[in-house]
Amino acid sequence: MTAPVTPGTPERQSLWRNREFIALWGGQVVSTLGARISGTAMPLLVLATTGSPSDAGIVGAAGTLPFLVAHLPAGSLVDRWNRRRILLISELTAGLALSTIPIAMWLGMITIAHLVVVAFVQGLCFVFFGLAERAALPVIIPTTLLPTAVAHNEARSRGAALAGPPLGGLLFGIGRAVPFVVDALSYLIASIGLLFIRSSLQNQTTTKAESLWQATTAGLRWIWRHPLIRAAILLIAVSNLVFQALILIIVVLAQHDGATPTTIGIMLGIYSGGGLIGALAAARLHRHFTPKAVIIGVNWIWAALLPLFALASSPLLIGVIGAATAFVGPLWNVVIITYITVLVPNELLGRVNSAAMTLSWGAMPLASLGAGYLLTSLGPNGSVFVLSTVVLITAIVASVSPVVRNAPPLPAHDETA
């Protein structure tokens, strides 16, 4: 029986007292780390099998293709189907797909076509799981704890990005099949965690009957009618474009300074470490800044930091500058994702998230192509100048945008979670 709450005194709430959030978050810590491990091992396996970088590119493209082609229809299906079942099936299917790789290796039957299919299935499951998880969060936790929950999810992702690549390389060195066995087991562990979620994850609003096409485009229509969300998604798309291109550019910068692959790995590890520290800090920092200050301020911080890459004298200094840019990123994500989660009706949340991610993540393939073109045409320093100009223009636009300047506050939070 729940103890009564004294009138006028807010009930003390904490994510770590929420068993269902712990089950979901803890399982995804394991699963996300496993995915990073196999994601590092996959191109190594392709190169060890065929020696072809183009084959590695094809397998990598297959893994990201669902981000572009599946998000919109997946969003409408997440709002129609049983969300708990989507979460569970996504984890089990991804785990089964990964388990076929070590089996094929042991039988001597591994092929590039097989790896393409596995990568695509894993990416497709990631799309469905991510949309269902975002739609489920406001059902299992109070609105006031949503920013903190988003921050913890950011820390989960950033931590996996930091630890996964070196673990993937280490395990691949022990045995080529080992990283994929580990990832398959991580999906199984995450699936077990989902069994502890007992709440209904569906929205409680009855929606009108509509065709799959109408349902699929509903998220796009909702975004178009809400200027703040539309502006936020456009800002995310620009930041994704810049920082996806930046990774390749700073690697080339480091190579020009004579960095070895090991040094480049350390540089990128420092970069990722800044994001992890920022994600841990964002759980508290978001309460001390208004959303307007975060959206505008983060863009100006990036505008100030990006030119420094061209002036850096060593790969380690490049990593430190990258860590500074990555540190403020999670605070930005907490504000934007919380806005979407709070403002969008839950019965539309899957579709709006899918539309938002299609629009914002669709910039990433263009960023990779653009980075290659810029490096060929202008070199690494010229490429940094172009990206710095893009970020500066974005900061100016955000600063003068009426919808950003009048952004409402996030839900009040009364307890350290």
C-alpha cells in the first residue's frame, strides 16, 4: 500500500525506485554495448573474409538502410501494435540474426550476402525497438522524470560508444566468432529484462480508424503544424550533418599530423568520453538552464569550438576539442527529445518520432558523401572552415528564431533521480 502524501508536499520520485524503468534501461545497457561490440567486429570480419573495403561499405550501408526506409512505416505500426511485444520480438530477432554468424563461421559457410542480411535485420530491429521504447517511456515513468530518463538513455548510448569498440577489437582478436556470440547473448539478457515490465505500454486514447498511409504520414503532418518541433528537428538535422562529416574530417586531420591507427583510436576515445561525461552531467544540468538557453547556447558553443580543430597541433588535442563539443550534445538531446515526448499525444508518439528520425537521420548519408567531397576539394582545414560556417549560421538562425526564443519550459522536476 502506498503511503499517503502530505498535502502541499510533492511525492519524492526517483527513476531508481521504478522497477520497470530499471528493467528496460538495464537490459539496454547490455544490449547496446553488445551492438557496439559486433558493430566494431563486423567490418573487421568482412575485411578478414574478402579483404575488400567496398564489401565492408556494403555491409555497413545495409545496417543503416532501415534508418532511412523503415522509420516512417515503423512509427505507425508502433502506435498500432502491442509495444511490449515489439520490444521483445525486436530483441529476440536481432539476437537470432547475430547468432547465425558464428554458426556460419563454424560451418565454413560465411558470405557477404549473409552478413548484409544480418546487418539489415539488426538495423530494422533497432528502428522498431527505439521507437517503441520512446513511446513507452511516458507510460512507465512520470512526466517530471522524463528529462532525467532521456539523460540516462544518453549516458547508456555514450558509454557503449566508448567501451564497445575496444572490446569488439579485443574479442575479435581472441576469436572471430566471439564478438557475435557476445552480442547474441546480450540481446537474450535484454529480452529477459523486458519480462519484468508488467504495465500496459499502449496509449489509452481511442484513435479514429485510418489507412496505413494516413497513419504513416500523420507524424509528418503533426510536425509541420507545430513550429517549435519543426525547428528543433531541423536543428538536429544540421547538427547530425555537421558531426557525421566531422568524424571523417578529424581522422584525416590526425593522419596529416602523422597519427598511427592506435593514436587515432585514442583520439576518438577521448572524443566519446566527453559525450559520456556530458550525458551523466545532463541528468542534473538540464534543471539549471531554460530550453531556450540550451538550444541557442549549445549552437554558439559549437560555433566557437569547431574552428579550433584546424588550429590543433596534435591528435590528442583534436580529441580534447572533440570531447568539448560532445560534452554539450547530451544536454541538447535531453531538451529536444523531452519536448517531443511531452508535447506529442502518446497515440501519435511513435509516428512523430519516426518522422523526426527520418528527417534528422536522413542527413547522415549526405554528410559522409559531403565530407569526402570537401576533403578532396578543400583538404581537412578547408573542410573544417565550411563546417564552422554552417554551425555559425545555424547559431544565428536559432538565436533570432521566434519559436526558439519563446520555447516553453520543460516539466518541473522536484527530486534528484
